[in-house]
Amino acid sequence: MTQVRVGQDESIESALRRFKRTVSKSGILADAKRHRHFETPIEKKRRKAIAMRKLRRYDKR
């Protein structure tokens, strides 16, 4: 669970920016989007294959 404590002299806007940054780094939104609907085994296999292709492409450089 992501938490951001607001400092005494900190504005709400900067605390909200920090919260958004920590949520994006932790991958919570990506995980929620992935679990938004049921994914068939074929779709899951296709998604993983695409991810591996991307990983291999950046790994060679």
C-alpha cells in the first residue's frame, strides 16, 4: 500500500505529485488495468510473448 505523508510546510499539490509518482513506480495502475477484465490463456500468452520480445530487443543493445 502506497502512502505519502504531507510535511508541515508542504502544499497538497506537491504531496499529490509525490503520491502519483510513487503509484506509477510501484506499478499499481498497470496491474489494475491488466486485471480490469478477464484475460483468456491465449491473450495472456500473447501478452507475455510481446513483453519478452521487447525485453530481448533492449537486452541486445
